[in-house]
Amino acid sequence: MTLPAPHQASAPAAAPAPAPAPAPDSARHTRRSVLTGAFALATAAALPVAAAGRAYAAAAGPNIIGCAAWGARAASEPVVVLANRPERIVVHHTATANVTDYSKQRAFALAKAIQTYHMDAQGWIDTGQHFTISRGAFVMEGRHHSLAELNTGRRQVRAAHCVGQNTVSIGIENEGTYTSQTPPAAQFAALADLCAHICSQYGLPASEIYGHRDFNATSCPGDRLYALLPTLRRDVATRLGTPLSEPEEDPVWDLVRQATGRPAATFGEYLPAGLLP
């Protein structure tokens, strides 16, 4: 279940602050890698083509199961709601087993295990990411208030899913380990649905969808899921009914990143044995 690469971490939780909180940090994104060759094409081909073109109302969004419904604990401190909208979406995998139990019960167990790990082992105030998608395609709220703020489309919750991006991005965890396997088609479609809804609510282009490794020194979200990000962006653009454009490149920041390396994460992206059956 464990991956050798490190995972995300965030700065220690700040003291409770009323909403809206301070302005967003100035973290800038790096230019993502361009995927070429047969590997990317073969990975994209592993998912049904129909997923990209199916009719979808992005504004309505997928069915998202809130924290109360899956049995979340209360956050240990008030969750900070920022005054800004997110600038991008960051995709993760949980680096847990690729189970074939696609039930709602399994999804809820996953959400509870992640929250327990993040709060009890990492000392965070709540689940680190904003949303979680199980292998059975159940979409769940992660950090409290993420769903309510998504519904308004005006602000975001400060999270703990990616160093440098926790105040300017929405983090989505996908159950599974996608280094050598692709996600189930239903899970990938649910990811596209959720991303389209987030983009619709916050006015983001589909091009602003990234992988965790674009910002931190980690293998997340796995080679196979990362190779599918161009397909994901196209699927989201189709759902939005908008053309897919590339984000503006920043050659100066690219040179800085190459010279200094990406921020390192400090813990493995997996759940300890026994926490989740």
C-alpha cells in the first residue's frame, strides 16, 4: 500500500480566525509537464471514450455526500474560510489498495480513516483535502464547509493537501494507487463531473487542473492517473461546453523551480495498516 514518494504537508494549523480570512498567498504554479508518446495514449485509451462526450450539467454538479452524512468528526478548531476563490484544482490519489469493494459503506470507511489519520497522526484540524472520490465513484466532502463554499462559488476553505497551494486550490483525493493501474471508469467519470462543477462554480478553465507532483516532490497522483490529466481536462472542457486552452507559461518561475527543486512533502501518502481494512 505504501509508496516510496512523500506526500503533501501543510504548515501547522493557525489560530482560529473568523471568516473571511486573510488574502490568498502568492504561491505560483509551475508549468506542467507535456505528456507525449505511446504511454499517454495507451493510458487514455484505457477509459471509455463515451465518458468525455456524455451530456452533463456542470452547474448542477454531482451528488456530493457531506461530512455529516458520512459520519465525520467535528474539526478540532474552527475551519478557516478564505475570502478568495481558488485558482486551480489539484488531483491526488490516496495510495491505498485498489479494492473491488465499491460500496457506499467502503467509501464512508475511507473518509473516516483519512480524517482519523490527518487529525490524530498529522495533528491537522480536519481532513486535509476538500473532496474525496471512492473507487465506487462516491463523491464526499473532505474538510468541513468545503461543500457549502463550493455551492456559493465565492470563497474557499483553507486546506492541507499540497504545500504552497492550500489557500489557492481545491484538492481532490481519489481512492487507490495509480502508479501502474488506471482508475475505474466510473471513478474517473465522477472526477470529471466534480472538476467540471468546481470549474463552473468558481469560473475556472478546464486547463487549470493539475497533479500533486506539479507542485511538490511526490509521485502523486501516480503515473497512470497523471498521464490521464490531459484526458481529464478535455472531458471537463466538454462538460463545460468551452474550448480547452493552455495556462499561461512562466519561464522565469520554471527556471527557479529547476534550480531549487519543488517543495518537499513530509509524510507518505498512505494510511497506516489497520486503519482501513
